[in-house]
Amino acid sequence: MPWPPEYQRASVDFEKFMLAARDHAGLATTNMAWNMVEGVLHAFRRRLTLEQALRFADQLPPAVRGLFIEGWRPGNQVCTVGTRTEMLDEVRSLRSEHNFSPDNAIESVGFALFAVLPSDAFARALDALPLELRELWSGVGTSAWNLPASSREA
């Protein structure tokens, strides 16, 4: 059996993911998008049970999955979802002196996942999330979310 295509093209898919996150967030470089992506993935992970996190991660492309689980301590207590503003503050606290996460950071990472995942895998990823997190990405995939942040009304 040949090695699976998602592993053969892992770096290409990861670059596509990072470019989509960067562009949707309106950031200038993928270096600027890095802290945003890591911050959002880890903020989501902290709010998932072990089973939810594994079900979610199973839908991600290999490199994104690696970033999602990087540094994870599964025994840690699951955080409450809280407000979108609290989550965004948490995202921005990651290496805050080099963090350029815009107001649409959470949505931008959702959009980037939508851009690289088959629609059925994106739906399964959403299904793995608790309702409060799923709602943060509820508009992902609609025509308004397909526009760069600078083209959408706030």
C-alpha cells in the first residue's frame, strides 16, 4: 500500500492552511499568522475533553494536527468556553510581544481549516466540538466568510 496522500502533501497543505489564515486575518506574513494559529488551536484544545480533542484532531491535516497537540497535557482540567472576547484575549496572550492576532483571529483559523479540509471532514471536525465552540465557526463556509477580513463589514 502506498503512503497516504495527506502525508505525501503535508507541507503543501500546511502552507495552504497558513496562507489562508494569514489572508483571511488580513496579516502581512505567515510569520505574523503563526502565533494566531497556534493560539486559536490551543485555546480550542483547552476547552475540549480528551475524547472531543481526539475526534477533532483526527479530522485535521497532519501538520495542523501536530500543532494542535503540541505541548498538550491531556490530564489538565478542561476550561470553560467563556466569551469570545476572553478567548481572543487568551489567543493574544501567546507570545504577546510578537502576537498580531486581529479581532477575527478565531474565525480566520476556522476559515483556513475550511479551505484545506474536505467539506465532510470539516463537518466532522465541527461535530466534535461543544456547541459554544462550534458557534464561533458557524459562518465559516458561507459566502461572507470567503472574503478577506478587509472586504467584510465588521
